[in-house]
Amino acid sequence: MKFAFRYRLRVAERRLDRKCVALPRKKETFSLAEAREIGIVFEASPTVNLEDIKQFVQQLEEMQAKVFVIGYLDDIKKIDENALMRTGFNYFTGKNLTFFLKPVSPFIEDFLNRKFDILFDLNLENSFPLRYIASLSKAGMKVGKYDDHCDYLDFMIKTETKPSMAYLIEQSMFYLNMIRKPVNV
């Protein structure tokens, strides 16, 4: 079974690489204060505190940003469904994946077609369905956890070996608040 999954993952990664090459995207730099539309993708695993994500969204909304959030549930049985419903976020599961792990859902298509100022990739477990969404997003700036093999993020935060969601969010906000665009003279 593991061999079959590894084969599917390898094929999916090759397909994603081909799509990324063909994807036109204008890279831009934004500070948090300048961003008006923000996307967030994250894995809703049992180790992730949904309150961290909710507080992050609330902070961004207080900055007058419009925020769109997608969470991926690898195993819905391990998560409290009532807690998920209270967040107001969109979620998808393994049932929303094709044989080659491509996420399919109307809200995912809508998310992929939006041109966010900033996309936060809070994918701590390097989950392929979330990598797929983050890679194909038309966001001007993509921010996430540092990875040697990642080529789709524009701004990476290097964290300890096993970072927490709260730490990644805190560091992302710290550095993006420091960004200032040069004034034309």
C-alpha cells in the first residue's frame, strides 16, 4: 500500500511541477499593512490549535484585510467536528482528492482563482494537497515555513526542527510588519 501511495505522490508532484512552469504569476512584495486580500492554507491536524488560526485571522481582519482560509483534514476522525464548524473556515478531506491527490472542490477553485496580495502557507507537515493549492495560487507574495526543496514560496521563515503554528504565525507577522516599500523620489 505504501508503494502505491508513493507512486501516486511522485506522479502528482510531476504533474504539479508542469503546471507551475506554465503558471504566469507576477511576484510582488507586501507588508501586512498594505495587504488587502489574504489567503491562508493550513493542515487541521490534532496538533494544530484552531484558536491560533482564528486569532491570526482576527488580527488580519482588524488591519482591514479580507481573509480567506482553507484547511485540510487528513483524517476527520481525529478532529472535533464541532470545533471545525465554529471556525467558519472552508475544509476539505481526502474525499475531495483525485486519485493523483489533486484537491477538487468549488471553494478550492475559487481560492486558486483569487489574486491574493499575500498567501500564508501554514502547512507544517508538508502535505501535498496544501502544497498543490499554495503552488498554483496567483498570490503576489507567498509566505511559509522554510524548506530546502520548496521553490514556490517567495518569503520563507526558518524555524526550529518542529515548529508550532503559533510560532510560524508570530514570526511571519513580525517580518512582514518590517517590510517597507521604497518611496519614489
